[in-house]
Amino acid sequence: MQTIINPDSPREEELSPYKVHSRREILSLLRALEQQRQLITLLVSGSPEAVITSVLGVDEDSGTMYIDCATDTAMNRRIAESQNLSFETVLDRIRILFFASQAEQCDYEDLPALAMPIPEFLIRLQRREHYRVPTPISNPVRCTVPIQRELGTEAVTLTLQNVSGGGVALVDDKKSLDATIGTIYRDCRIQLPGNTVVVTSLQVRNWQDITLPTGKQVRRIGCLFTELPPAMMAAIQRYITKLEREQNAKMTGMLK
């Protein structure tokens, strides 16, 4: 299997200024992840697959945090055997990274889970250029990508997982796209709510095979906007602003 290459990942020396060592602040961030049920990407060193998990609970007295386990038994075994686990999520527009050298299979509130020590530090990164906003599952945004085949052009329709001012993440259920880093797809059409269509070129920047909580495996492809006209960028920014308002309203209890 091909190894994941993520050019957007910061180097180790770039992370040091953003480390959070305060025990109190670490606990606060982990509990916020739990309360908001924020999805977290778990990567096992040496494996090209990613697992989507979440924080189930934090026990300050024992120094233990509990996360949701994978549905695949073999993956849970690889997680438990690994000494190099990395986690990434976004909390209030801030990118959060943390790591673990061990995780044990256990039960949490009578359900299968993974237990691991509370991290000694977290990394909190404010994205300077663009932050990613998740698109709603209830009203998915579609992107139609033209693919050149031997017999002509095939239009493949994918779902957006998130969007930013710099690009999008596509969910490729059937792995239809060539995810080679640098591949450019032209004349892609993103159908935004309100009959707004954004036409742009997309360049593949990174990809991951992700196992969903249902056990289904999909490919997430991170793409960069290229040749995006100003009017199209304005439409993207308006949509991001709309999503932000809706998400903020939900957090304050104004939108049910």
C-alpha cells in the first residue's frame, strides 16, 4: 500500500512554540473535545490507514483518557501494539495535535474503547492562512470532477468533507480519482446551496484511507484550489461565513 504523504504537516522544529504543557489547559482542551464530540483522526505509525475516533472520557485522578475504538479487530490490535500513535483534530478553528506511545483495549461505560495516558503536551496550531470548516452531513455539498478515460470523459461526483479558502477535502467512496500528489483536475464543479456553482481546478495535495465508525473505508483527498476566479472565491467565502454562523448558533443553543 502507498504511504501517505502530507505536505501540509508541519515539521517537528516548527511545532515547539505551539506546545501546551499546562496540565490544567490540557485537561480543559480534552474535555472540550469530549463535550463537542469532535471527530479525531488517529494515525498508526507505519500504516497508511486512518481511524476516525473521539474522546469518550477523561479521568484526571488516574491520568487516563478514553477514546472510541475502531470497528475492525485487526486495526485495534495494531493500535494496541504500536508505540507511535498520532492524533489530529480541529477545535474552535484551532488545529490540535497530540501523541501517544501506548493504548490498551478496554471497556468504557460497558462499550469497547481504548485507554491511554493523558498526553504530557498538546500542540495547538492556529492556521494562519486558511482553516477548514466541516460541511454539514445533513445537507452534503457535491463536487463533480471530470476524469479522462480511454473512451472519453467521465464525470465523477464526490462529497465535500470540509472547505476552506484554500481548497477542499473530497470523500472518494469508490476510490475513483487518481490521488497522486500534484495531479490536477480541471473544470471541477462544486454545487453550493442556493444554486451557486463554483467552477475551479483542483490539485491533489494529500490523501488518507479512513475507516469510518460504521467500519466502511473511504478515501479522503485534500485538494488545493488553482485558477480560481475572484468571483468564485467570493462565493466560497460567503459559504464559509454561512457555515460559521450556523455552527456558532448551534454552540450557543440558538439553532436546533
